[in-house]
Amino acid sequence: MVRFPFASSLALSCLTALVAPLAHAAEPRAVIELFTSQGCSSCPPADKLIAEYARDPSVIALSLAVDYWDYLGWKDTLALSGHTIRQRAYAKTRGDREVYTPQAVIDGAVHALGSDKAAIEKAIRQTREHSAPLTLSVSIERSGDKLVVTVAASKDEKGQAEVWLCPISRSVPVTVGRGENSGHTLTYTNVVRRWIKLGEWSGKVQTFNVPLKDVKSDGIDSAAVVVQNGGVHAPKLMLGAAQIAVQ
């Protein structure tokens, strides 16, 4: 099990809760990654929209805080430099230079303005029609003191995909002290705090056992798993995903 390089900045602490016993049951219709920043004055509407999507059981909605607006006077308290790297890698893979906040990336394939629900829904439809994302069955459940991630077999996929586990904080209020959002208390939903690489998948059924101690830390109350084509430097289509609550 390999950690993404930027994971080391967040230390693990003791277990304070138990994982809910049920896995995310149905295959999601979309994975939405919102690239956002506490230093971005146009981001709060997108942050509210991703919270709305997080209440939709058919969507896995993730907030990825970036750090490139920190120079404006407020250091984002949730940002990971790896999220900036990931956002730029998406733009490179797509072949455009579209790196901005708030930016939503849908199923690893298409981007849209993160505060524009109509544009996001259009992107979801287009991706499903042309790319067939999230057709791979993925489950995550608790078994004793570990999480068990199972990725089904498929003869349709060629090449290798990567399997990543993301510990998440479902709701984080932040009072911004400086910068464009100074004086405002903003709430961030499904904040990705780390990325843990579980391994690779090449078409055969795979099962990964993840010790809870490697997932849990203060403020973590959920976890998502994604199976994605491409690699860290060239992320592509999401093949499957699942989420589990941590209480």
C-alpha cells in the first residue's frame, strides 16, 4: 500500500469512532471532484452546490482544496499541494489549460464551472453517453478492524487502472481571517484529507484489506474509493467508485 506523496503532511491519530457497517450500495451515476479554495471569492456558491450533491446517494461528491491562491493573504487550512498537482494533471491529460476555481471534474473526464449545476449535469450526461464511466462494480465495507475494498472483474477493460482510498471529513466549518473571503465562515463538504494508493487493477477481481488505523485520524468520518485509468500524472476516466460512512 503506497501513500500519495502529499499524504505525509497529515499525521494519523488514534481511533475515535467506528465505521458504519454498510458499504455504498449502488453504483454511482457520477464522481464529482470540486477544486476549491478558501481564498477564492467565487467559490462559496460551488461549495454549497457540492454539499447539495453530497446529499444525493447517486453521486460521490468530493472537495479538493488547492493552495495556489494562498498568496492573496490567506493560507487555505484544508489545501493539499497534491490537489493542485492533480488538477493540473487533469488539464494536461485533456489537452487544455483549464485550471481554475471553482472547477468541477466529472468522472475524471470532463470539467465544468463548479457553481453551475446545469453545466455539471450536462457533463454527467455527456460522459455517460460517450465514455461509459463507473461501470465497474466496487464495494467498501468494514470487517473487524479493517476496511475491505473489492473491485470486480471485467473483460472489457484493457491496461491498468489504479485503486485509491480517500479518507474524508464530511463537514468542516472554517472562519476565514484574511483575503477575499475575510470574515466569512464557510462550510466545506466531503473534504479529501489524504490519498492512499491500494494498488493496481487490470481486469481481474481484486480485494484490498486496509487497516482502520491507516485510515482514521481526527476529523475523518467517511472514506471513498475510486478506480481510475491513467496514473498520478495522467488521471483519466473513473471506472468505479464507492463510499462508506465513518461514525
